[in-house]
Amino acid sequence: MKQKTTALLIGIFCLLTVATQARTQHDTAKHNGQHDFDFEFGVWKTELKRLQHPLTGSTNWVEYSGTTDVSKIWGGAANMVELDVSGPAGRIRAINLRLYNAETGQWSLNFSGLGSGSISQPTIGEFKNGIGEFYDQELLDGRAILVRFVITQINPDKCHFEQAFSADGGKTWELNWVATDTRVK
């Protein structure tokens, strides 16, 4: 009986070891995310809501409508987003240069508004389970904040974008940018 128990325990140990090694190899395998943004190439109708004064307690949202044009660069290792929306609060024209880092499997999102003359602090992240999450730390009105940018509801004809700020190290987040893009056919 002792030999059967020992053999059973050794067998269970071997199965657990193999399962753990397989899971570890799967978890540590680099995701080739170079094509994560391929769904977005083309022209989109954009509906955008923006919180007018983030992290001030304001609840005043402004709405914009326009287009987003996404182009492939460097065979998909980068892409360029051109945003052009207008609303009662004015017009937003901006670009977002997205660069893929093959070593880390992550993207940097580099935003610039027309006339700013510079590119913002890159937001870094990746796609997991069909959701893109990107983070960075920036200054807003002289104080350090965290920025979270999330891409969801991804399909060939529609996608959703949300940006939120945190002034307390990520304990709480305030949504300040919501956009829904619908493909122009």
C-alpha cells in the first residue's frame, strides 16, 4: 500500500510540475503585439466627450464630433492617428504616434495637439484579452498625476476609448475623455 501511495504522489507531483512549467512558459512568452492596432487602420467617425476641467470637481462635459484617420507606418511597427473633431467648445486637431517595442511587447502612445510644438509624455501599455491598457505619469497644473488610457469594445466597425486621471496614486480614477469610433464605409 505504501508503494502505491508513493507512486501516486510521485505521479501527481510530476503532473503538477509539468503543468506549472507549461503555464510559466505560456505566461512568460512574449506576446507579439505588433498587429494589435491593425483593426483600426482606416477612417472612423468619432464622437467624443471631454471633461472640461479634470480633477477640479467639475462635472461639465463638452461634446465633439468629427473623424479619426489611422495609418500604418513601418509595416505595422508604428501607426499614426489623426484626430479632427469640432463642437461648441471649439476644435481639436491632434495626432497620436504609436510605436511598438518588440523587446517589451508594448506600445508607446505619443500625443500632440496642433500648435503645441511638442509630443506629450508617452503612455505605455499593451493589449490583453482584447483590451488595451496604457499608463503614464504626467503633470497637471503643477502636480503629478497618473494617466490611464483604455481601449475596449474592439471590433471591425466600432471601438471605444476612455482616459482617466488619478491624483492619489491610482486609488481612485476620474474619467475625462470618452470616444466612440465607428468605421466609415
